[in-house]
Amino acid sequence: MRRALQAITSNLAASTGQLYRRRLPSVPRTDTLPERLLIHRYFFFSAERSPPITISTINPKVLSCDSAVHGEIVTRAKRLQQILLTKPSDLPFSEVLALCDHPELLDKGEVHGLFSLDSITRAKSIMKSIPGRTVGGYSDSKGIRSLRAAIAEGIGIRDGFSGNMEDIFLTDGASSGVHMMMRLMITSDRDGILCPIPHDPLYSASIALQGGALVPYYLNESTGWSLDVNELRLRLEAAFAAGIHVRALVVSNPGNPTGQVLADQNQREIIEFCRDEHLLLLADEVYQENIYTNKKYFTSFRKIARSMGYGEDDFNLVSFHSVSKGYYGECGMRGGYMEVTGLDSRVKQQLYKMASVNLCSNVTGQILMSLVMNPPRVGDGSYAHFTEERDNILSSLDQGSKMCVDAFKKMKGVTCNEVEGGLYLFPSIKLPNAALTAARSNGMEADTFYCRKLLDTTGIVTLPGSGFGQVPGTWHFRMTILPSQQKMAEILSRIADFHMKFMNEYRN
Amino acid sequence: MRRALQAITSNLAASTGQLYRRRLPSVPRTDTLPERLLIHRYFFFSAERSPPITISTINPKVLSCDSAVHGEIVTRAKRLQQILLTKPSDLPFSEVLALCDHPELLDKGEVHGLFSLDSITRAKSIMKSIPGRTVGGYSDSKGIRSLRAAIAEGIGIRDGFSGNMEDIFLTDGASSGVHMMMRLMITSDRDGILCPIPHDPLYSASIALQGGALVPYYLNESTGWSLDVNELRLRLEAAFAAGIHVRALVVSNPGNPTGQVLADQNQREIIEFCRDEHLLLLADEVYQENIYTNKKYFTSFRKIARSMGYGEDDFNLVSFHSVSKGYYGECGMRGGYMEVTGLDSRVKQQLYKMASVNLCSNVTGQILMSLVMNPPRVGDGSYAHFTEERDNILSSLDQGSKMCVDAFKKMKGVTCNEVEGGLYLFPSIKLPNAALTAARSNGMEADTFYCRKLLDTTGIVTLPGSGFGQVPGTWHFRMTILPSQQKMAEILSRIADFHMKFMNEYRN
């Protein structure tokens, strides 16, 4: 558990910090100049010994990509590292990984004193199934066959409809899979992707890097961040009228940063919408284990589509999953998969080729992903202990989220929806005009101004809503529910204190 | 050592197999059609329920990317897995990784029976330096600070000019770094990259995915695959005349697939050329530990530039390194780094942002990369044993390469340069006209035809030269020097036998 919670703290750091908002003035490209001028430029450059790669000659798509650069703020966020719990991990995953990394241990008697029987058996069986019996070799570009089979089996158990290992592409975290799909679909700024507002900035960054069009649809904050299919339809039509060919719909369930869990009926409507409009559904289901409500539960889009009678080939769906969330939170291992169903086999072949350009995802991450999809089951020696640990972590997240919501509801000018799932909440703050003016005169978005002040005053790192998208004129911030209850109480009390002073300072 | 050699065998599999050469007929893009037609198309599509993503609507850059899809041939290559040596690994790297994966071990007394003192000390010091003391958290997007510092220190020891941790970007293998650099530089098919012929297909695939122009320069086979700066100049001028703006020069040293090691004087000329022509030098130095000649040694481009008096900011150089080669061969761990020197700090900031879009590279791979750059040193308990293991592996590779060269030289119509470094050789085969005709009638390149026949007859997997580039009308294949001497003797005898029969069958 220490591992999971430490991971979680780093994750907190990763989820926070300032955004790249600077857009550099565009410099005229010389590509399109007549050759005569090119020659002139060439010699001019030669004479000046100007550096080969400058900020004005790099790919403008790179410049235009807005990314929540977590690296930049790690230093600041380190102050929060005391949130760490120090109870050692009892999740069996790290034992299995250590044994796979150094399988010589498996032949030694002393290993039984150090590792659980479960983990030893599991590691032996995994190593036996890996070609060459080592994690040190390149794997198949889609991932190791036996691990894909284990993941497909886990998906089958989850959904009640058996999975197919040939649909699984193991990836370095979910983000690599998202980039692959965007690269596959986007050929110009006329190719659009329907994306929720607010959304995980990964999607806007990836679409910008490929030079595509982000077609926004708004989640309804006043009805618990609900997703209305009529809104999708309106936005699709508007994009169409503007000459944008919408290729896919991104849905995050449970939602990041919004924390809502979709109801089955809503998912059915989304599936019909995608079928009617010939859209590929990109289902971001990385928070599938993070559910904190008794009223709703996670159901995969795959299961819903199958329950509606659609077969493997009838519905175009890519589902993303990751080892970085859930109760395991092993973000540093960079494990993930995407399950690709319904796509033409020639398109899947192209995806396979793209995967092969990077050779393969890291094998330790692959193993961990297979463990996450096949946790200890009834009958396994470690089952009781494992479920206790898992439930403790999930229940701590649940309680943290409820503490946050309660605290935010009490703050003046703040509203906050319940957290049904995921790892974040996204409260709305009604900022007084004086704060808006002060932000403007500091050259910042108003929510960035608020978050920056919060950080400087309290050391607490939150991310301004403008990085995720929001209804113009509204202001939000994203906060994670990861800290332990004790730390959370302290954090919330500091935020409440800061908020009161801030609202007083800038009151109208 | 088992681990390293198993890795090496998978690496063999990875380096072989058929290439994607199929180019699909180009389909007119509808993006450029007038809106009226778009509407027509839209409704047409709606009526037909055509799938959202088809082979004719995906990104044409993906289609045009030629990649040696190793995934595809893993099944075939599995036959070669008996090459495996079964001696257990004594390299200390995997011990350290296991301890970092499950650091609870470090607190237990029994660990001393299972792990060397060196590895325990090293793992403790690494874990102490990682924020959160876990490999389970996201790291800084450039990689963990202490590991970058260790790598910079290792670079300083290697070169005699101290390294700077801020220049280091840890990556998932060297290929991620290459993709980042190509994405940074290439904005259209007017942006060119000077690439050796033959070259690692990673470069052509990456340039194609970004839609840039590969500007070829030819290595001179008759003088041991030497790199002539006049050839570079001619090719640059030709590209310039064709309206291509060349941004960078790729140099592979030691060469893949060609096995040559550059002389210092040659490196100095290359550096001056890049400075004169304002080119960024992309130095693929992943085989720096794989040297098999007493006449030459590996010197990094960085060291040469510094020896010439250029400071950190005077020369634009990106050097790539990886944990997948050398004597360690841990390809499945996906560890690597690029060292970026001389670039404008604003450009480096953009690279940092690009790295952050993928959050971070896998932490286990990061740790391994730092170990590779800081192997046991004189005075460490495991030093003697480590050097013995390393030297055994390198000497086995050396002997394997010499066995290959000798055998190929004896085959009719085959010539082969010495292998000075790297993991491959690239013999030339003079194929008889009848073989060329037979290949054509099978719709294959002549070397693909040869390699396919070799595979089907003997089970030995080699890669046809056409995937790497070669002087038109010449034919080659790439073979790895990884198999042990015993297996290598068997492989070479089977190839000689096959070759004789092939040449007889198709003799003019």
C-alpha cells in the first residue's frame, strides 16, 4: 500500500501545475517561398552562422500544443510529498514484478521466506509463458501473447462477453494508445474529434500535435456533469457546417476531471449516436476501478454494445486502460492497453505497423497490466488480504472525495458536484470582478491567478480549469482526492482559509 | 548472462522478417472537395452505414511508412529460440531492478542470502534518491533527477568532459527520442533529413510518419562502409536544388546495419560540415559498447566536438543511447536517453513539453539506463565478476562476427566487410539474372526473394537489404552476430549449403 499511495502522491504532483498557454507569434514559413528567395535565405543563414534549429523554425504543431507540463511543477509539488502514508504495500503486484525482473530468485529456496506463494506461482507461470523466459527481450509489438490472452480473459470476466487477445494492443500507459489513434485518423485541420469540455488535456495536446480540430461538446455541470446526446448532435452538425469531418467521439467514463459515472441508458444512446453518425468511439475507461457510489457502477462500452446485440465487428470502439489509476496507481511503470474492436482488419494491420515503429511497450508494464486485469481471485491464498488492501484504498479515496465536496460546498461562491468515480473533482468558483481585473493585469486567466495564489500561500497545488476547458465566463480548478483523510482535513482547512481571505481581498 | 543472451535472441527476432512494402493506391481525399460535395458524401455515408475508419480514410503518412514489422515475424523467428544460452545472468543490473521494484525486500534480513551487497547498496541509494521512494509514481517528464545526474556523471567519465543532467531526456528506448526530434523538425515534405544508405529503418519510418523528406547519402561499401564528407556535400546541394531544406544529419556510429566504426578525423570533418551547413547532428550511438577491433575505438561526437574546442552551446548535437544493445541487451525494458546540446533553451523547452504529453518514460527503464552508464567500478565487490561476464559476452560477439565474415567470404558471389562494431553485418550478394527474374515473377525484390527462400529452407531469419537502402542493382541482407559460437557454426553451415543450392538453381 505504501507503493500505491506513494504513487498516488506523485500522481497528485503530476496532475497539477501551470499550463503552457503562451502561443508564440507565428513566423512566416519559408517552405512556400520561391526558390530564388530560398537561395537568398540559405546564404544569408550561412553567413550568419545561425543555429540549425530555432524556436521559429520548429514544427508549429509542437508550438500550438497546450500541455499540462507536470515536469515543470514537480519541484513545487514536492512540498506535498509529506502526504505519503508509510504503511508498506501488501498488494502482491510488486512481488510478482520483482520476481520477473530477476527470475533467478525463483530457483532459490530462500525466496519462500520473502515472497508469498501466490506471487511465486504467478511469476513462474508468467515467465514460462514469455518467449525466451526473460523480460529483457523485445516482445511482439502488440505485447506478449500470453499477457494479451490474460487481459482478454480478464475483460471476459468483467463483461460476461469473452474477449479476444487479437484486439489487445499493450501500450506504454494509456497515452501512447491515444496518440496512435489520433495519428491514425488525423490528416489535416479538417479532421475533427468530438471531445468533452472539460477534458483530460492529453486529448487536446494529442489532437494539436497531429494538427487536427478539437470539436468541443459541453458536459452539463448543473446536472452532475451529465452527457447529453442532443448536445453531441448539435456540435457535430455545427462542425459539419464548418467543413470539419468528425472522425471520432471521446468519452471519459468515469470522467476526468469531472468525476461522473455514466448510466447504462446514457451509454446506449452514445453507442447509437456513434453508429448513426459513423464515429469511432474512443472510450477512456482508465478509472474503471474508481467508483464511489452505490447508485451507479462502471459498465464498459464494450459490454453495453454487446448487450445491445452488436457483435465484435458491428461497432467501432477503442477502449483505453492503464496501470496508473485504480487502487494500484503504478504510473511510473507505464503500462496500458487499448482494445480495438470493429475496425477493418487492414486498419488494424496499420495500427500494428505503427506499434512496430516503436518496437514494443516495456515488458514490466505489460506484466503489471496483465496482473491488474487478473487480480487474486477467490481461492488464492492472498485473496482475503488483497481485497482488504484494495477496499481500504478505495474507501479512503471515497472518504477523501466526500470530505472535499462537503468542504467546497461550505465555501462562499464555490459549488461542487458529487464525485461518483475517478480521482478528481472540479469545483466551480464564482470569482469577484476585482479578482478578474487583478488576473488580467497580471496577464493570467482568472482561475490560473486563483490557483497560483493558492499555491504561493498554502503550498497546495491545483490545476486551473482553463487547461481542461470550461463554459466561457465560468472558473474551476481540478483537485485530486488522493491524500489520506488526515492530510485531506489539513489541506481543506488551508484552502478554506485561503479562499475566505481571497474573496475578502477581492470582494466587489 | 542468460538474460542478456535471451534478450539478444529476441533482438535477433526483432531484427528480421519481411518488410512492409505494399503501398496502397492513393484515394482522393475529400478534405479539399467543395462543401456541396462534402454534404453529398456525408449523406451517402449515412445511408450506407460505412464504417467510420477505413483503410482509405486513415492518415496517408501512416500508409506510406515502411517499417520492419518485427511483430509479424516473431512466430517464424521463434524457431531460432533454441540459440539461447542457459547460463544464469551474473550481471548485477537485474538484481538492482528487482530490489527497486519491491523495495520492501531491502528491509529484510534474508535479502543478503539472495542478492549481492553491491546490488543492495545501489538499490538503497537509488530508492533514496527517487521522490516518493517508489518506481510507481510518474517522474519528471525528462526522467528522475538523480538518475539523470548519474547518467551525466557517466558521460563525463566516458568523455573526460563533464556532462550536464539538464541535457538528458530519459526515453522509452532510443526510438522515442528519434520520433520526438523528427516531430520537432519536420513540418512538411520540404523538410529533409540526411540519412545514410543503408540505415536503420527506424529513421525512414519516423521521417515518413512525420511526412518529411529522407535525403539519402551513400556509405562506401568498397572502403569498409566509410562515410565521405564530399558525398554529404553533394547530396545536400542536390536536395537544396530540389527545394528541400535539410535540417539534420543522421550518423550511426558504430553503424547499423553496416558495422563500421568512425575514425576521429572523420568525426571532426562531420562536425565541421554540420557547423558550416547549419545542420543538427543526430548521433545514433546506441552501439557504443559494441567494439570488436583493436584498431579503432568508440569516441562520442560530443567528446570530439569538445576536443575541437567547441563549448556546450557551440555545436548542435543530439546523441541517442539505449539499454537494448551493448553487452546488456535489455530491449524489453525500453530504457534510453537522448543528450541534447547546443539547442536554444526555448527549443529545449518545447522538447520538454513534448515529453510531458507522454508524462514520462518507464521508471524501471530509467533506472536501468543509469546503471548501464554507471557499471560496477574498480573497488566494487562485484567488479571483477562483472567485467569477466561483460568481456565474455563481448568476446563471444566478436568471435561470432569473425566467423560470419570468414564464412561469407568463402561463399560464391558474396562479399562482406569486417565488423568493427555494432551487432550486425550486411553482406552483399551478387544474384544471377535467373534469380532476379524469378523474384520479379513472384512480385518481390530480389533480396527479399533470397531471404524468404533462406527462411523457408533453413528456418534462419535475415532481413533483406532493400529495407535498409542500398545502391540500386546491388543486393544485401542483414544478419546479427548474436548467436553463440556453437549455434553460429550451425547457422553458417546451413546458410552456405542453402547458398550453394540457390546459386546452382538460378545460375545464368
